[in-house]
Amino acid sequence: MTIIQRWCLLLLLAATPLTHAADDPKAIAGTYTGEVFNGNDMDAVITTFSFDNSGRLTGTYEVDEENGKYSGRLSNFMFEGPRTISMEWTDKFGEGYATMEFTLGFYSFTGEWGTKQSPEALPWVGEKTAP
């Protein structure tokens, strides 16, 4: 290999973006503490994502509202982009859809949710507090 070929190879390698380990979708796993619009205000929520034994993404959430706590399930995940997922939520009040966009490294997310009956998008945010 000539010196010119080596320089070209080095320039090519330097210009090639490396996939950061934090972009790995598995990095989504963990517990996120945040808030979700619920009723007439924002309520505390703990959102948890994990992978089951078959490698399928699963999720749960627990909302702490004025009348106490209630839990729900997140399912049918679809990666819409490298750090954007859509999913379905289900709890004792009904079911609907949610979309969340995560930061690089999956340290936090901003999202929105709605019911199947209403197209209104309501905020849902979280910051990772545990892996």
C-alpha cells in the first residue's frame, strides 16, 4: 500500500461516523421517573422498559395521582427511528397509543399519548433513574 493510499484510508476512517454504544436500542432498558398529563394536570409517573427472555421489549408504568396510584402496561413497540418508539398503553381507564423520543444514550424521553377515541396528544416525559 502506498503512502497516498494509506492517507486516503486514514481520512476515510476518520470521516466515517462510529455507532456509539449508547445508540444501541437495548440501552432503552431501565426506569424513568417523570410526569404524564393525566386528568387536568401533570402527575408523577414511573415508566420501566425491559427485555424479556426472547429479546422482546416490554414496559410498564405507574402513575401517582390525587386518588392514589395505578399501573399500566406498554406493548406492541415499534422503533420509528434510532431513538423514537411508538407503542400501545393499557390500564384500568382504557387503552391508546404513545410515542416517545429518547435522547442520545436513552437517558431521557419526551413523548405524547392519546386514546383510541381522541386524537389529542398529551405530554409524557421521563428521565432515567436506574438501568
